[in-house]
Amino acid sequence: MRQTTDSIRSDGRTNDRGVSEVLGFILVFAIILGSVTLLSMTGFQAMQDYQEGEQLRNAERAMEAFAENANDVMRYDGIDTRRGELSLQEGTVRTSDGGTKLNITIEKTGSTVDIPEDEFSSYGTGDTVNIGEFTYIVDDDRIAYEGGGVVRGDDSGSVFLKRPQVRCDDETAVISLVTISADDRSIQSSGQVGFTISEVNRTSKAYSGVAEVSIDVDPNSQNSDAWNSTLDDWSGGNDGTCSLGGGGQVVVTLTEVDIEY
């Protein structure tokens, strides 16, 4: 029988030993390469998530600044035009005269007053006020100027970052809302886009001898969660109904604006 032995190299090591060292080197190199690849992938995802988060935070700040400019049109009689800018960063801005739908009802002693009525009728259909919308959209997230406030939402819900101007106390309720009458359109851009807000119409009316005033939100509205939460706080946990005891006063102001870009 022929006996085989490991061949001996001049340096005294066997060939099998050299093969083992090569395999070990390949294994270590593969581990290092895999680790680098994994870290680069997770690091890239983390960086992408950070950039998207920062993009939304910048959009929030820009929309809040935009809201301040737009609300000046509602607050001051001498101002009927304001201008603002948003950095879209590949996001999309959309305007519409639809948006959230509100029903404002005033209960007086022995009677009910629906808003809109008479001069308010141009702001909606029947008893519904159409708030309209000015919305920034990136992926599944949205930030909107709506009713004078700023709301952030996604598929899971919505919340106001800056609340609309509604106030309720023991004797007085104030409802000041901005409605948007802009055409349905959208624009996507990677840079700055300028917008002009112009007053179209303003209607204000005071009601005395009021028992309560309620604001109901259309449940099918995209940002109904944000409105319901805000109106629940507004009414002291009374489901959007502000109780005034029968001798209260309510002031309703609706300012219609157009947004061009």
C-alpha cells in the first residue's frame, strides 16, 4: 500500500496548512466586507430617514410662517394681500376649495341659527362651511394650512401644530376662520416657490342671547381628527359645543382668500 504524506515546502510548512490560512483570510475578508455593506445600508437608511424628518420639520416651520402672513389678512382690515415662500424639496403643494367641512350651529332661546345663513351662504352648501386647503405633501405625510391653523397628518391621523382662531368662555364665543377659494391645482418642485394670499371676501356677524354654539366636523374630511381634538378642547370636553348659559354672545368671522403661485 502506498502511503501519502503532506508535501513539505522549503519554509517547513505543509501545503494543507497554507490552504487553511488562505481560507481563513477569505473568511475574515468576507466578514469585514459583509459588515461594511450592512453598516453602509443601515447608515444610508438612517441618513435618509433623518433627511426626510428634517424636510418635514422645515416644512412645518415654513407653513407656520406662511400661516402668520395669511392670518394677517384675516386680523387686519388694512391688509388684503400677503406673500410667502415654501421650499418644496421635491414635495408637492396642492390648493383646493374643498378640504374640511364644518357645520356651525347657534342655539338661541326658542330658535336655531345655522351658519352659513344669508351673507354666509357663499362659503358653503346648505349648513356646511367648506374650509378649503393649502397642503404640502411629501410621501405619505402632509402639512396643511386650513381654517387659519396648521395641521400635520398622514394615513394614521392628524393633529394641529397651530390651532385655528376659535375661543370659548362662559359668556362669549369667537369663531374666526379662513376659507380658501383657490382652484384645484398642484405643483411639484425642488426649489423655492412663492405664493400670494389675497382677500376675496370677509363676513362677520354677532349673535346675542345665545345658549350654545356647536361646530361639527364632517367625519369624511381628511383632517377630521385634528379638528375634533381641537374643538373638544375649545368646548371644554363638550364634543364641540360651547355652552353660554342663554345670555351669551357669539361672533363669527369668515375670511375668504385666494392663493396664487
